[in-house]
Amino acid sequence: MNLLYKELALAAHPTSLIFAFLGCLVLVPAYPYTVIFMFGCLAPYLTFLYARETNDLWYTAILPLSKRGSVQGKCLLICAIQLFQLLISIPCVLLRNSIGVANNPVGMDATVAWYGFGLIIYAIFDLIFFPAYYKSGYKAGRALIIAALPMVLLMVAVEGSVRIPALRWLDSSSPEHLLQQIPILLLGILCYGALLPVAYRISARRFERVDL
């Protein structure tokens, strides 16, 4: 928890914290909700860019902390931002349903499947972005470019899936279809829970070889 507190207090870019609250965009009647995941993926880029400009790596290096601990702190911060973004959207979805807002006409609605897809997008992005960044410890832009393509392709695939008649149940909020979507949510939880530790271990090994 001390690592996470340090990152939140000293290393998190203010914009990244704002992005964490953008899960509330599910209240907007006509908005492509997968864009919310894009903000959650921009948060690591801005945080690492900010860390580079403020010499956070050098500051962290003088603390009684290993390089693996430095990587762990950043992973915890990004995980907290991404999960908070999804968690804060839940009461917004419930409010949206309680006031009878119609299904999203411009893209996938915030269904159970949407949360599962979001976790998968986050997991794939983090798995690519973290190791790419910690290969050097300062090339955040390069890491973003490498990780952005699969992120965009996944977002397009998610939005496109609900245009296929056979997959329209992914966009439905009926109780029957929500039950059908639970395996996708479980898959998302599994992917995020499994791939983020993998991203951390690869990143830590790479960063230990970086000469600060």
C-alpha cells in the first residue's frame, strides 16, 4: 500500500486521475462506450511520460526500493486507475437503467459483456505497454505506439460485434441475455488477473537490466 500511496501522491499525472472518473460517461445517452477503455489505456502513457519529465525514476532509485518495487508501484497505480474506472461506472449504469435511458444507439451498451471486453482490452494493452516501456525505462511514446494498434483493433471488434445479428445479445440488457454474457465477464476477469502479473514480471526483468 505504501507503493501505491507514493505513486498516487507523487507520480500520478492529474489527467490520469480524471480519466479514472470517466467511467461516468456511460450516463451519456449516445456515446461510443468503448472509448472509455481508450482513456484507461491513455492513463499509463501520461503517467509514464509525467514520470520521465519529473525524473521519478531517479527519485525512486534513491529510495530503499528495488527496481522490481519501482515497477510494482507503477503496475499497482495503473491497475487501480483502470479498475476504479470500471467500478465507478457500475452505479452510473444502475442509475441509467433506473431512469429508463434507451440502449446506446451509436455503439455497444454498458452490459455485462461490455465489462468483460473492457478487462480484456486493458489486459492486452498492459501486457504490451509495460514490457515495451520498461525495456528502456523512458520511451513512453514508443510503448504507446506498439500497444495502441491491438487496443484499437479490439475496440473496433467489440463495437462491430453488436452489428452482427447473431451477436445482438451482447448488446441486450434483458435478464436472459445478461446471464449469457456472464462467461465473457469471467473471461475478462481471468485475462486481467492472469496477464497483468505476467506484464509485471516481464517488465521487472527488463528494467533490472536498464542502467539508470
